[in-house]
Amino acid sequence: MVPLRNWARLSILALLWWAAGAPGVPAAFAASSGGGRGAAHAALWPRSHSVGLIDPVTEGFVTELLGRMSLEEKVGQIIQADIGYITPEDLRSYPLGALLAGGESRPPGDGDRAAAGWLAAARAYRAVAIEARPGHTPIPILFGIDAVHGNNAVSGATIYPHNIGLGATHDPALIGRIGAATAQEMAAVGVDWTFAPALSVPQDLRWGRSYESYSQDPKLVRSDADAMVRGLQGEPNGIQGVQNGHVAATAKHFLGDGGTREGIDQGDTEASERELIRVHAPGYLAAINAGVMSVMASYSSWQGRKLHGNASLLSAVLKGRLGFEGFVVGDWNGHGQIPGCSTTSCPAALLAGIDMYMAPDGWKELFDNTLAQLRAGDIPLARLDDAVRRILRIKAKLGLFDAERPWEGRLDVLGSSAHRALARAAVRESLVLLKNDGRVLPIRSSARVLVAGDAADDIGRQCGGWTLGWQGSGNRNGDFPHGESIYAGLRAALEAGGGSAQLSVDGSYGAKPELAIVVFGEAPYAEGAGDLRSLAYQAGERRDLALLRRLRAAHIPVVSVFLSGRPLSMNAEIDASDAFVAAWLPGSEGGGIADLLIGDEHGRARHDFSGTLSFAWPAPRFAPGYGLDYAHRLRRRVRHPRSDVALSKVPITAYK
């Protein structure tokens, strides 16, 4: 067994050796680690350091475990397969260290994405990974999922507003509680690692992942990153681990994914290094200081160099200057985009600083090729050991080696009343009132209201992408057993006050209503499909504008509720509305919108607007920080309150 201090010295020497272009390093890696465009200068970057990830007991445990592992077992730890392409039985021949369920993956044999199916799958894979058998070192498997706005792959889970809405709340403490609630719903189904939060700072809203960001303001991203990581993982050096209902977080996508030219997904960020530091790095500094356990590399390039193969950023900056002591995971087959690599063979990614390949479908061939490359000396054993150490460190910190899992199987946690109340509060805080001419809002609860628009009674539309599937398309209200559509929430509030809500998607009516609420906006999408070439809303057939104008022409006051993953150019729609609310992608609790729009029987507000824009509205119409309240005051909440508080001391039930 190598003493810890000697191992650390060996690791540092090996790092310097291969980063300098040692003999045997593939040409693709040598190109990525040289100077010129796309090569970072670590001395320019601020210093940071992971908190709470390294301690003598954990490191001693990992060192002893490493000493017992075979080369094959070490290679297995650095490869992650998707559950759609691997069975529990496969783990007996290929001892992989991690699994994921991609956006379109479902538990084996469960097409409904039910919680029980996820739990059974997690237990089945884990049982094989830790079983006692000859020649096998039992090591628990990490199970990761894109739980980006709640445990959104599981039917019945609470779906929170997407990050663009949470950024509009300017409330890091709320975001931290959402992280904690999400972690509990993950732990209940046996999933222990989320690929969240996204810390992107979009510079071009045509990018289809803009809604995954909190803000275009790096300071706001920094405060929200800190809060979400602490909520998901617990306090560093404090209460953490799956035994306490916490999971591992992932800061993604490192680095500059929001800065690609023309907002093209997986494109090239041409920013200077100083701009990369100033605009795109602050969220990662906060996440590292909060003890984030993993960082995901970006598909994108910086100045022409793919991030998955950029040693200057992954190793010299992230692991060196920024002091990150967790592990770096690649994105879905992202290593295959490095010049000279394929999805099944890529030593350059490991040498550049990727610690775990996300190889959903080609994992078996990648395992065999990586093993051969290590035996041939193409990859230094010290680099492999460093990657495996980082992964085992996080597994230990998460408590995965402890058989006790008190949160697992508590399926009543999913969609619980406390979590739904929290989500509803988040909806209220996220809504931004952009216009309220004639004080048409709030609406008397005794009013007769027409509810129109094709998104009014569609929970899938209000949840958006990354909901029960990658793109979030094709979902029906019945897929959300605990959810409430916007129309259902409005109807409940109005009927409780003696009023009525008539649903009419096309805006037709019999008896003339006192007022119309029109709910419309973008259809669900995720990356790729969500990229735009123009920010003009409905640039072709402007059917929503026609509906608004038709109602206004009938002298019916119109309140527009706009669902979107980004601000869009739509001056005509705003001008055709008496009141206009940016509702973003609010999630499963549509009643939160009624809380703000519907007042009491006298029209007095039950809740007031507090959300403000965390992005500029195009054309230009509204600046960041803009948002009205019912006193017609411009709120301009642009403060960035500190969020490094013990979030566990603020109960989730505070929002009931």
C-alpha cells in the first residue's frame, strides 16, 4: 500500500508528466495541451478550493480499496453506461462504476416511469455491483439522472420551475430548499446523483438550453449555484449522504457552453480568456466552494478546442488553480467529438482530465479499448488511479458503502403536500408582471372569466423540456398524477369565490365574459431542437396574436400568461394585452399562477408579484431587473443576497 503523502507526490509528478506531452501521449491530446488559441493560462484565474471532500479517514479508506482492485475493476469505475444498453447481469463481466438514465431511458420493463420501477432498477444493478463473488471487489454503483427541475424523469414527482424561472425569484434560500426536496425524491427511488445544476450564462437566447440557466448575470448565477449545490448535497463538512436524503450534484457544463457563437448548441465559444473568467466561471467558483462533488464537461469548444479534450481547462485550471477535488464526468458520448477519438476509443479525454466517460451505448467496446491502452502504456497508471480515487472519494462521501438507506422506498415523498406547496411558492415568486394597464389585475374571485389558449389546460406545456423525457413532448395531464394545470388552478380559485372559469382553447364563447386569460407560448423542447435562428415569436402564422386581437376587438380585457424558456421578441402580443405575465416554465403546480392573478371577492390581491427579469427582454423592451407589482411599482430586484446559510435549518414545510 502506498502511503497517502507518497501517493499525492506520485500523482502530482504524473500529472506534470502527461500534461507536458510525455512519450506515448496520443497526438490528439498533445494538440489539446499545447499553447495557442483555446489554451488557458491558469495563473490568470482566481484561486478556489473544494470544501469538505478530502479528509484523512476517507482518503485512507480509498487508498486501501485501490490496493485491492484489479486493473479491470479500475477501468470499470471510469465508465458510465445507460440503463437502456446494459443489464444487471452485464456487471458481472464488466464491473462498471456508474450508470445513468438518459432523457429517453426508462426503468427496464416499466414504460410508465413509475417510482416503483425506478426503485427496482436501482436495487437490481446495485445488488450485482456489491455482491460477494470470487475475484470481485464489491463497490457500489453511482446512479445518475438529469433531475434538473425536480426528479423530473419519475411519474408523480414534484416538478419545479425551470432555472430561468428560479433565477427570476432572486431567492437563493428558496432555491436551496428546492434542491433539498429534489434530493429527497431522488433518494426515495434509489438514485444518488443528479446532473444539475446547469451554471451556463447564455449570451445568445437563440440557444435551446437557455431555460436551464438562472440568469445572464454571472453574480446571480453564482449565488444560485451555491444555494442549489448545498440544497442537493447538504452542507459541506455537515449533514450529507444518501442516509440523510442528499445526493451528489453536478456543476455543468464546464465551461462557456452559454457563450457559443449564434447560440448554436455544442458550438464554439470565441470569448477571450478574461471574458471566460469574468462571465462563465463565477458559478463554478461558488459550486466548488460549496463542495460540489462532480463537474460535467461541455460539448462545446473554446476557441476551436473541444472541452472534453482541453487539458488546460480541465486539469490545469479546474483541478489545479480552482482546486476541484471531486471528479469530472463527460457528457453523453462527448469524448467521441475530440479529434482522433471515437465514442469507443478515446485516451485523449482521460489524459486531458475527464475522470469518467459517459459512454451510454458503446461502453463495452470503450472498456476493452481503454484496458488495452493501459496495458500498452498509452495511458499512465497514475492518471487512472487519480481518476478512480476521485470517484471512490465521492462514493464514500455519499455514504454508498453503507448499506443503510432510510430514505429509499419512501415513495410517498414524491409529490408530497410539502413539496407541492414549495413548488407552488416557487411559481408565485418566479412570475414577472411586465404590464398591467388599467389595473386589470388582480381579478375578482367572483368574476366570469374565459380561459383561452392552447397551453391553458396542458401540464406538459407548462413543464417544458426535460420532463418525463428528454424533449418533454407528448406528455398528457394524466402523466402528472399530482399536478395541476393552469386552467384547473384558475377554476378552483374562481369557483371558491363565487366566480366561474370557462375553458375555450380558441377563445370562442357564448355569454360574453368579463375578462379573458390567454395562456400560450413555446412548445416543450431541449437542446438541439430548441435552437432558434430568430427570437421572433411565431414569426410565420401569428395565431396567438390573432386570438388576442380578436378578444380585444370584442372589448374583453385580456390577460396574457406567456410560457417560455426564454424572453422572445413579441411586442405585438404585449401591446395586444391589457396585462402580460412572463410565467416561464412553471412546472406541475399551475395553481401558483392563480394565487397571483385571482384576488378576493373585492379584487384585493391574495399575493403580490415579486419576480423580476434575470434576462433582458429582446427588441429591447425590458431590462434585467424589471418587474411590476400591484402597486404599479417597478421592483428592480437586482440584489444578490448571500446564500451560504445552513439550508437544513429552514424547513421545506415553511412553504405550506
